[in-house]
Amino acid sequence: MATRRAWLARVAAVGGAGAALTLLAAMRPVTAAGPRPSLPPLAGQRVLVLGAGIAGLVAALELHRAGASITVLEADRRIGGRSLTIREGFSPGQYFNAGPARIPQHHAAILGYAREFAVPMQVLVNDNRSAPLPGTSLGEARANLQGVVAELALKALGAGLLEQPITPAELERLAGMLRGFGALDAAGRWRGSARAGWQQAPGMAPGTPRPPLPLAVLLRPGIGQAVNFAEGINYAATMLAPAGGMDMIARALAAALPAGAIRLGAAVAGLDPTASLVRLADGRVLGADHIICALPPRLAARLDGWSAPRRAALAAVPQENAAKFGLEAPRFWEAQGLYGGIAWLPGRMSQQLWYPSERFHSPRGVLVGAYIWDDALATRFGALSPAQRRAAVLADAAPLHPELAGLAGADTSVVWSDMPWAGAAWAEWTDAARAALMPELLRPEGRVRLAGDWLSSIPGWQEGAVASAWQAVGALGG
């Protein structure tokens, strides 16, 4: 199974036919969430939803629309779960998406809610050819890699190494496509191209393209990973994000619920699946006809009242840590031609630096100074004090932006394993773990059903949260 971290770790292997298949898949109008459930009238039915993340809010909304009386119990003092946007401490209008920050254009379910509730969306630049890499830039490295691969492929055609049957006319067309793909010269050689950027930019006189990079530069750690990243089905060059912060979608979902339906600061301590009862941490007991438990698995596993198999399955869900660091500064990077996109930091704890894709040319912006998706690195980052985290991020960024240390303003960071009502960043399933645990997790226990992105085929994405919520409430209707 292609999991989130596994994709980030193995993306360097993507290319050729894999890239073509990715493109074909992206053109199909499909969504992991499937069709929105069609529920029968549920007037008079009472439903308790545990957790006000995206899965809980979507489940509550669809049940409310079917006529059910819903109450959402959220332990935190805010809604959204891991869809967390931080504004405190930054200049007015600035914000930092500490959890989800981008939405693929084919995640039609979550985008459907954004469209329905008129949540303004903006383009997020996920892949910027100007983004710096060790000794080169993303665009220069990509052009050189395509040139080298195309030249090798063209030589393989000439040597008759293609195993598939092909006519002479098709062979000539394929050779022409390879010359165009790699910007090869008439002799079929990669000798550089303006695709790689300019050594001398054009103006009144023609420009001078950069010469080909030495192969050793292309083989530096992290270069292949960065170059192939945007080939992933969920990581297109341009993506989407709500204007003003990712939590705008959660706010819109919550605003569509009846007044008072969401109870914040209502931590759940246990439940009785058979009697459909929930016991709060303050001792109160609430009853309902059905319960949707949309808590993260580590938190759900701690609730009293589960059967032994259900508790064991929840506790066994493989979870990963991740961390992000937001840093406000004057937008010096835009003077360097960096309008959005990601700078990769191979071998550094920070792993990635993101340039903001909104409010271009405004005085200040918030950089994602670190997006750490590796579990061990995120845990190591979490062990640092706030001052040490800032120092580590600035040190990691110094080779690319030495001026940042003198310009950096307010900062904040989130390590998801340390967040009390999350416990982790996302589930990191293996095929074996999914096969062993999912039958138990998806079956109802008494009158309780589970929901959450971690149950879907795309854990860590809001689309997966919607998919699981639709499945849970759809089962109630059946």
C-alpha cells in the first residue's frame, strides 16, 4: 500500500510509465469518498458524535440534514481536530496551517463542502521550479534529469532494446516524443536548454541557457525525491487551499449545525456500546440511539467500555508523528523569484521549507520553516525547547537563506504526538495491518460506529475523513 510517508520516501522511483499512469488517473473524475450517503428520515433519532474534527463534523451535518437530533462532544476548546490554523502571535491577517495545508483538485468530497458553503479557495503552489535545491534549483534539476533520461531512452531505441512490438512509423513518433521530452538536439543529445534556466537572461539580446549539470549533481541525496514529488496523484504542482486558513472549512461545517449542537471542553471517558451511553470525564452520562466515534484511534482506545477485540484493534492502529514550524518574516524570498513552492532540505531535520502562496507582494508572510513527516525526526524535534526548535530551523535554512536569521519574527510549532486530543499525525498502514485490523474496526460494536481519516484508504487527508464519515452515517441509514 502506498502510504503517505512511504510515498515521500520512495517518490524518487517515480517516472516514465509511472508518471503517465499518474496523469491518466488524475484525469478520471473519481473521489475516494464515493457517493454522498442517501439517508432515510431520522426524525426522532438521537445521535452522539464524539470529536469535532472533519469526520465528526461531516457525520453530524449529514445526520442533522436527515432529521436526527445531534450532539457533538469535543474535548478540545476548538473545532477542526488536526485541521488547525494558528493566527495568534502573528501579524494581522497572517496564519499558519499546522495540520493539513493543501487539497488536491480531485478530492471532490471535501471540495464539495467548500463549494457548497462558499468557502473561498486559492491556488497553492506546491511545486515551484525556482525552488532551491543543493547546488541547483528544482527546474534546472528536472530539465537535466529529463534530458539525461531521454538521451538514454533514445539510445535504447536505436539499439532495439524496446520489448514491446512497434512499427517503424511508431518508432519514429516515439523517438520524436523523446527528443521533445528531453529537449534533445538534432543528434539526440542533451546539451542544455532554456528549460533549465538562464545563465544570462534574455533582454534586448537573446539569453544564454545554462549548460548541462554534471551527473554527480543530479545524484546528490534528495534531488530525485524533489524532482519527482509533483508526479504523485495527491501532490500536483498546483493545489488548493481555503483563503484565510484551512480551518475555514471546519468553521463552515460547524456553522451549518444547529446552535448549541457542539459542546467544547466535553472530554469523553467511556461508553456503553450496547446501551448507547457515553460517560463524560466530569461524570455526566448521555444517552442516544446511535454513537459515531470520530476520535483518533489512540484516544478512542483509552475509552472504557470497549470489548477486548475492539480496544486491541484501536490500540494497534499504526500511527506516525509529524511536526511543523511556522515563522513570520518580511517577504525577501519573493525578491529572489520564490512565489510559493517547497525547498527540500535533504539530510536536515527540517526536511522541507514552504514559501507562502497567498498575499504575494504584501510586506510580510509566514514560512513553513519545517515540515517534518519522518516519525523519528519529528519526535526528535519535539524533544527540543521552543528556542532550540527555532535555532534548529534557522540553521537548517541557513545554506539557502542566510538572511533569514536576521529577519525572522514570530514563530510557532506543533508536534502532533504532543497534541493531547490528537496523539499522532496520521495512520501509516501496511497491507498486513490493514487486513488484520480493518474488519474489526469497521464493524459496528453495539450502537457505535467509528469514523476518521485513519479508516480510509488515504489517511492524513481530509478527503479520507469525509469518506469515513459518509460510510459511518450511511450504515445507520441501512
